[in-house]
Amino acid sequence: MRRPRPILALAALALAPAAAAAPAIPERPVVLKRLIVGGEPIDYDGAWSRIVGLTTTGVSSVSVRVAPLIRAAERDRLAADRKVWAATPEPGAAFVAVIYLADPKAQADEFETKCGVPNPPPANAPIKRVYDGPCPHGWVHRRYVETLAD
């Protein structure tokens, strides 16, 4: 009995139907929501925060994803102590929407102007708006985000 030649075996594999690829997870926008106090909209609901907890896991950076799911595509990676503005997550949510300055050495006081997130927002700003500003943004797992100031 003859053994099949390796080249023929490889050709047969090339002709076999490819496994169906998992569908791409659609991007989910970061939404800025204003707090309502006494019936009046005030600041955006979020806080200056930082990336933490990486040394305990042995990882040097955390993924910024295009949607709030582990399987979502990675948009960027952030190192420990990186400052981000984090939207207040829904109760029980595993991910936090973040916006951050492209330059990791930029100061927090540059954030509002450079990223287009003034606090307080103008009086005519909508209660909710999709962030489409110039700064990088996405979704980070909640366990890696620590609030610094509300």
C-alpha cells in the first residue's frame, strides 16, 4: 500500500472548505451622557481615571476595544498609570467607555480642549451624544480602570 505524498495531502487541505470565520463584532460608540440634578442637565457623567491592576496579572498593557466585549477587535493598548476619562458605566457592566489624549504625557487640563469634552458642557449641549471627537476612545475592561476624581 502506497502512502500519499505530502504535496498531494497539502493540496487536498487547500481544497477543503475553510472553517466559517466568526462574524466581526460591530463597533459600539462611546456615548457621553449628562448628569441631571434637580431636573437640570449638568456635567458629563464620567471621571478622570487611570489604568491599574496590570502588574498583578503579569500583563504590561490593557486592550482598548471597539465594543464592550472581550471578543471585540482591539483598537489600542494602554500601559499602567495611563490617564483616561472614563464614562460612568451602567451597573453590572464589565466594560467602561474611555476617551484619552493621544500623547501619554499630556496633562489632564488639556483634555477638555483637545478632546472636545468641556465640563460643564454648553447649556445647549444634548443630554446624550456620541463621542466623535479627535481623541482616541473605546472600551476597557472595568477591572483595569480606577477613578481618580469625580
